[in-house]
Amino acid sequence: MATDYQVRPLGVSSLSAEAIRLRSLAGTGETDHNFDVVDLLHHVVLPALRALGKIFTIETFDPSTPYDDPAWVDLAKRTLHVSSRIMIDAKAGDPFARLVLAHEIGHMIFHHDQEMAFSQGKQSQIGYLPESYSAEWQANTFAAHLLLPDQIVLRLGCREPAAVAILTGTTVDFVKDRRFQYERDTKSSLQRYTGDECITCHSFTVGLRGRCEVCGAVQGGEATYRPQ
């Protein structure tokens, strides 16, 4: 488990807005299901930081044990250390690797000017703080909204987690967590269609017009609307 540190407070709306902004700069809209996180890092994040005078480098390494951290950011030296395997897997679309990089991008974007907060001094390390002051919570929340923005959660409803996970390059647990977060943060309940099985993604979400509500494939079948 990563050591947490106190940072300037940020709420969900600010973290989500930055995630959407980065997706937009990468040409990836709020409703695009998947994108290349490695490409985002190299062609959007690093240039954006460079424009602020924050020049980050990337150093890859081969872990010596299976328990080594797969990636971390040294903000004092402005260096992203990342396992070579994580870079390869993220480029290939592996859900865990994509999440690791998205999390570290969050630290780079939001904490690049807070090096002192990431010092090794015990006074900077925290056991508990309100969420908005937590560096790890901020990075986790940003990564969640970067990989699965609210608009996609709302559009797909996350009603068939396995199918949504495949479409978005995430995991079933990640999809379920995002649905819970969305409902908690918006104080609204997502609803779902139940109908025939989609011939493409195999979710039971074929809409009234014969279009799958998860993957968009057109086919026959009717659905019954049921609130969840």
C-alpha cells in the first residue's frame, strides 16, 4: 500500500474536470470507451507539464521481486519510475497496467508543485485525513474518472459490468466501483434495461429499437424497462 501524504484539497468535480480536459486534448471524448494511456502520457501529459516548466522524465525498470511497486513518481526529481512490464501491458490495453499509469499521471498533474509534501519526513506522512486532502485519494479518483468518465457511466449504466469492463479496458470490480461512486456523488440511481442477449457483447441489454445499450450493436429483440 502506498504511503499517503497531505496535499492541497481537491474535490471530485475538479479531478473529474481535469480528466475530461486531458481526454479532450488527446482527442478522446467523454463517450469514447477506450484509449491508449501510454500515448496520453507521452503526447499530452508530458508536453502539458513541460509548458509549465515542469520537465518530467520516465525511467523504466525491471522489478527485482513480485512485491516491488510497479510505478511511483519522484516529484523532487520529476521522474516517473515505472516497470517496463507495466508500460508494455498498458500499451496492450491491460486493465491493471492502465490503472497504474492513470494513477501516476494523477500525481504528476496535481502534485508536481508539492514536492515538500512528498518528502520522507514523518510529519508529512499521514494516517488519516478527509478525502480531499489525501494524495492517494486524489490520484485514485482522477484515474477512475480518466478511464471511466461519468458520461460513459451514465450512457452504459454499468448494468452489465463484464461487458462494460471489456469495452472500457477496465475490470468488473472497477466498473462496479465507478457505478457506486457515480450514484453516491450525483445522489441519483442508475437504471437498466433487461432484454434479449446482445449477439456482439452478450449483455442482456438490447433496447426497444433493437440496439444494444452497452456496445451499440444493432439487432432484433425487445426489452422491458425495469428500475434497479
